[in-house]
Amino acid sequence: MRIPTPLFFFCFCSLLLSPTSPAGAEFDGDYSKLSGIIIPGFASTQLRAWSILDCPYSPLDFNPLDLVWLDTTKLLSAVNCWLKCMVLDPYNQTDHPECKSRPDSGLSAITELDPGYITGPLSSVWKEWIKWCIEFGVEANAIIAVPYDWRLSPSKLEERDLYFHKLKLTFETALKLRGGPSLVFAHSLGNNVFLYFLEWLKLEIAPKHYNEWLDEHIHAYFAVGAPLLGAPDTVKATLSGSTFGLPLSEGTTRLLFNSFASSLWMMPFSKYCRADNTYSKHFSWSSKKGRHTYYCDEQESRLNFSGWPTNIINIEVPSNNGFDAYPSITEIAQSNVSNMECGLPTQLSFSAREISDGTFFKAIEDYDPDSKRVLYQLQKSYHEDPVLNPLTPWERPPIRNVFCIYGTDLKTEVGYYFAPSGKPYPDNWIVTDVIYEIEGTLTSRSGNLIEGNPGVVSGDETVPYHSLSWCKSWLGPKVNITRAPQSEHDGSDVQVELNVEHNHDEDIFPNMTRTPRVKYITFYEDAASIPGKRTAVWELDKTNHRNIVRSPVLMRELWLQLWHDIHPKATSKFVTKAKRGPLRDDNCYWDYGKARCAWPEYCEYRYVFGDVHLGQSCRLKNSSAKMLLNYL
């Protein structure tokens, strides 16, 4: 019997989420109490045209409800029209005068960005997840997607679309409709959106009812691939553009990316600097509305690189004030490269704090026309945000169960070297070198020696480990650590450390071994520090930032954890990691060395008409529900 893993994840949640079901009751197949809220990441929501735009020299025009993000056919055949429907005014975030786009709604908005025989699988985000839910019989209103316009800053999301009001109503409607609280599953930028929502909610609900509302409406929060301290890749896209796999030039994508205020939402920032809390100021007699006090701990000045592995930006600026980093075509014709080289440009370095507080953009203001726009948006949309400056570290959300999940041990960009390219804006900067973190070391594309403080582990290929692992600070002073292989195993390679001491302002690493060519998952679990609340961090080796939402290992662990939570015989706070036997037919395979199905305790050879190889005929002996009893 083959039952897709993510379906079990949602189905087992139903019993857990039902306030009317007896505590620990057996799973009976009744999914009526199920609620699941999906908050997608950056560029993971379809945008549709909300105007009519005639495109000259192209047979394809834009009409209301036409797909804009992402329609590669129109992008290739009418790129100028497509850009008009995507770009925003860099100052007030309004639409282009000739075209405007709005986020689609419903599950279809987050399944495939560009549906099609070829483009669909390439742009698939949540499609397989939804497909499995439908096949298993989950009701159409049981899983709720909350798409948003990922181009906007958090304050603009609320001002233009009332997004956070609608999100609050979504939770309240789900409670009335299904009868139980929701499970939040957020990916990438979706975590920033959800955490901002929690701060916004403080100003909408009376203080004594805030925690009560959260307990009633949200049972668990799964933060997947969260850039909690930002991502340096955003800086590269801001200065030189990043195509993100689209058939566009880097200069064009830079213009597009820099028109979005959300680009600054993912800027790297220091964990030692923070803004005051609007929530507390709201109830005090002193405060200027929209103004925040920004202060840094002494560690910011005592430690290098704002706690990051290295300086994020190293940039050459011309020493000759008469030379612009964005010259005109005439200036290019009248000058040559040798004259620029004789100017002996000055190299400046900037840390995460100097990026988030605007110091870097002020330093290059005379050399880059985008700096004024960035400084304006940084001040208006973030430093003066009416709820809270999002470019400051977050504390643990006051939710009963918090699971922070991310990939590790992949080559991840952590710093860049920029220099003037000698070309006009927007191609006026060029990346001359890239700094990577990989397996505890810092390397550069050019092979130069890099000064810095590399961490023990690297990131997920998009977000550095320093940012992903900030949620470890949410763990308490005593943490249980378990490292186990990701694949099915008998428990012989499982390593456990109990009651490991952990200081709030320090990272925590296990003193454990690694077997070559084995992918591990490391669990950091704490259920004692905060009464009635659990916190867990899961690190998955070699798991990519984008693909983690489709990881079968992640789905399996979610499934087991939730099955464990609803069972009356469960004795521990978290599911055991003693072993991981096959739980699905797909986990059974043919062992050619022993000429039988592997895992004979669980799997048997059972041919079904249509099987084309031996491994396909290896199937589970018993039902998955019976084998789950081993994980209590």
C-alpha cells in the first residue's frame, strides 16, 4: 500500500488539531478538524494582470487575469510589456501607469508558477503536495494557501492589500470551519511574513488576549529555510542583478528587483543590533509614531563582521571624483580603461550592520543612482515601519510548538567583491570575486585567501548558516541533540547527547562523528525551558533551499512527529530516532547482493501486474499504521 508522506502529515494533524476529539484518541480517518496554512516564499506566488495592455510588435497582449508571473512565453515574445506589468515605482510602490498585477488566490497560485508540459515541472512549488492531499481524500477547504504580493514591503502589504487583516481572518475562519487550530508551514520569505504578522497582531489584540488567541488558533509553526538574519545574495541582486534562471540580462533583472521594496526585507543584518519594540511603546506615554530607537550591543564593535563569517561587501570606488561609476555613452567613448586604472580606486568593506543601517548605500551614493532609492525605501519601509523594523533579530514566537528546519553543508555565498564595470547604469557594477562558505572553511572563486570566521557548518546554497541557525538561540539552556542518517537505518549509527548546555548568545554544535558519504539529520530539541512549549531545530545535510519543501526526509519526520504527538502511549516529548524502517512501498528496494528485497523484516517481494523491475515489486508486509507504533 502506497500512501504519500505529506498526506499523512496533514491527516494525522487532523486529530491533533481537533479540540472536540478526546486527547490521544486513535486515528479514525476523520479529517473534518484539519487545518493547514501555507505561506509561500519569495517569487512563489503567481501574479496576474489586472489591466489591458496592447503590446506592439507582438501577437500576445495582456488582458485582465492573464498570467504575468510567471509566463515565459510572454516574457520571451513581449519582454517590454511583461516588465511593465511586473515593475513597481521605486519610491511609492505603485504600479506602472500602463499595467498592474495582483497576486492570484487559492492553492493554484502556489502550485506551478508557469503551468505547462515543459515549464510546469520546472516551476513546480507545491503541486505534488496538493496532489497527494487530493488523492488521499483531504477536503478542498482543509488546506489553505495565503498568497501575497512578494514585491511589497510588509507595511505596504497591509496598506494596499490588508494582507495581515486577511491572514488573521483566515486563522479565525479556519477555526470556525474545521473546529481546531491551524498548523503553519512557511518557507523562505514566508517566515519573515509570518513573524511580522505576529508583531502586527500585538497591536490588534488586547495584551491579555494575545497569547490566548495564538493558543486557540495556531498549534504549531514549521519554519522551513527561514532567512532569519537575511541573505547576502540579496545584495548581489541589488548591485549587479541576478537572473534567477530567467532569460533576462542581469542589468534588466537589477532594474526589476530594485523596484521591489521587498528586496530590502531580505538584506543581511547584525544579530547584535535591534530596534525598540513598537508594542511596548504603544502603551507608553513617550514615543514618536513611526520612529524607532536603533541600538547595538557592545559585541557589535568588539567582534568582526557583525558576527557573520566575513565582510559581506568589498567594493572599489573611483578615487577620482570626476569619474562616475555609471558613465554615459559619451563618457565611455571619450575615456579608456587605462585612465581608470591609473585612478587607483579605493576599496571599501562593509559588514551586515553597515548594510542594514544604510551606511553602505550612503558611501556609494555618488557612484550609483539606485542608492538614493534604496536609502529612501530603507528608511520609509523598514527603519520607520509602523509595527517594527524587520531588520532586527526575532525572538522565539510565543507559539506552543516551534520547529525550525533547514538544509546545511552546501556551498553558499557569504560575501562579494564589486568594482566599476565602465558601463552605463544598470550594468555599472561587476562582481569580481565571490566568497563561499563550505564545510567549515571560507573559499573564494579566485582562490584568494579570505580573512574571516567561518562556522563549523555551511548553509543551504542560498542562505548562509549564520542566518538559518539563528533559531538555535530560541533553544533553552539544556538541549538534547540527536544525529541520525537520513535514509532508513537500524539505529546503529544514531548518536545522542542529552542535556547539552547552551548559552543564549552562542551557537551550539554536537561533538559527533560523520561517516563519509552519509547524509545526516541533526535534531536539537528542547521541551523543558518554557513550560507548555516545545522548540526543535532540524538540520538536513545537503538539502537545497528551494527543494527542501519537496524533501521526502522532511515529510517523513513531520509525519512521525505528529503521529507520535497524537498517540496516547507516547511517553516522550519528541519522536524516538532509534531507527527508521521503511514506511512506504517506495522505501523498499531490491538487494542484488542477497537476491531478495532489502529490509526483509518490513518488505517482501509481491509482484503486481505492470511492475517493470525487481525493486518495484518490493512492497511493505504490513500497513504503515501498524509500523508507526515503533516510534512512540
